[in-house]
Amino acid sequence: MKKFINSVDTLLNESLSGFAMAHADIVRFNEEPHFISRQAPTQSGKVALISGGGSGHEPLHSGFVGHGMLDAACPGQIFTSPTPNQMMAAAQAVENGGGVLFIVKNYAGDVMNFEMAAEMIDCSNATVFVNDDVSLPKNHSTGRRGVAGTLIVEKVVGAAAENGKDLAACKAIGERVNEATASMGVAMTSCTVPALGKPTFILNDDEIEMGVGIHGERGRETIPIKSATEIVEQLSTAIEEELKPKKNQPALLHINGFGATPLIELHLIYNLAAQFWQKRGVDIRRSLVGNYTTSLDMAGCSITLSLLDEDLLKLWDAPVHTAALRWGM
């Protein structure tokens, strides 16, 4: 294993310290317990948005703390859920009279710990669970996972909160976006968790893994490698069967890299996916291409389609200033 690393035990702390130093105009780092919060104060009565999860998915979630998105992010160790103490401390730091909305990816550890924190914090709070991964059936024992669609929920709800929407309205908007969003991913390689020191699974040179999550786990099937066009059609067909978009439906198309896929390939995937949807009459109004919800050094990508109406498009377009997303300011 070749990594820029001093120690597995200090990796997260050193990384978060560097992140906060690099973006000191936007965020601050609370070292014990770990959380990243906004540098600038927010308006009184604004709903505070808090998300988090295991590290290794950067820039999710810490990279989305700032104006127009999150007020705080709670990073756990790599692929390990943050603790309720982190979430409680973050809530105490950023709650400003409007209550707290937790945005939680649907993984058992994240759900359990955020629910514990929600029960213990002394302010109004609510939770949006993100479960956009259509590689798993709806009746899966633990439900569908939250993956790249989490970014879209955080951005749209973040704009709503910035515009003064109350806690109930922000929760309703988050659930609405989640219901209208579907994702599916494919991996060319696994990733290497530093504490493990080797890939979490092995693929032959002529194999790919369909339906992967973002924690280095296997997907729903290992298949022979196909052309980019065939891969995009398989991923997009699963999304289409889930969302069933109508003709002329406005949508956002997000191509997300898992950490080790170059942009030249991600833009090729975008081109193919956009053609897939345009042939079906979907109106691709917005796009986002890049490594946003990663899985350390995994080679692969996911496709996310989010069906948005004019009001939700305005929230997507609203000004945002974070380490990873910036426009309109």
C-alpha cells in the first residue's frame, strides 16, 4: 500500500486540520469531538443543517459546509459512522434559533447514531434520510443506501434554509428531492482502506462491479467489462425504471467519480448519459460532473438523475460558497 500517510491513527485529524487551514475563510475545525462548521455566523432563526458519515468520501460532507449548504459536518473515521457526541457538539455550535435538520445517508450506523443524537439534543430537530441507490431493491432488509444524491439534497435544502424556510418546510423539501432522485454506480477497481492495507475486493482486468456502494463493498453483480455505452445504458435503465420520468421533465444529471476516475472519462459518461435521457424526452436542465461522493481511491463512477420542478431548480441555482461547490456569489 502506497499512501501519503504518517499513521492510520492520525490520518483523519491531520487531514481535517489541513482542510480547515486551506479553507479558513469558509470553515473551522473543532478537534474534540471532530466536526467542521461554518466560519461566518448565520442569521438568527435560520434552520441549521448538519450531515456527516464516515470519512473517505471527500468532499462529501465537509466540503459542503458553507453558505447555501451545510452548517456543520461530522466526519467519522474512514468508512465509520460519526458518534452521537460529535453530532450533539455540532448541533450546540451551529443551532441559531431555527432548530436542526439532520441529513443522513441510509446506513445502519449513521442512522442509529444520528437518531441517538436527535433524542438527546435540547432543540427542535428533524431528519431527512437519503436512500437514492437503486442498485438495491426497495424491500432490502436495511433499505436502500444513500449515495451521490445526498449532495443534491444538501444543496437544495441548504438554499431553502438560507432563504428562511422553517424546519418543517426544509424537511419536506429534502424528502421531496430524495424521492425524485435515483443513483447507481459501477466500479473498475476496489479501494484500499489504510487500516486494512489492501483492496477490499479484487476484480480481474476483464471484470467490473455493478451496483457498488461508497464503502468499498461489492455491488450486486460482477460482470465482464463492457463498452462505456453499454455501461451507461445499464445504469441509466435501472434509474429510468425507478423514476419513470415523463416527457419534457426537467432534470439534473450528476456524474460522480469515486476518486480515481479522470475527468476525461467522467465527461464521456456524461455525454452518453445525456444522450440516453434526451432520447427519452427528459429535459436535462442542470449538470454536475466530478469527484464529489468518493470511495477513497476507487476507480468508477455513478450516475444520478434528479427530477426537479421550477422551484427546486431555483434552489439548486441559488448562491453557494463552500470548499467544493461555489457559484452565484
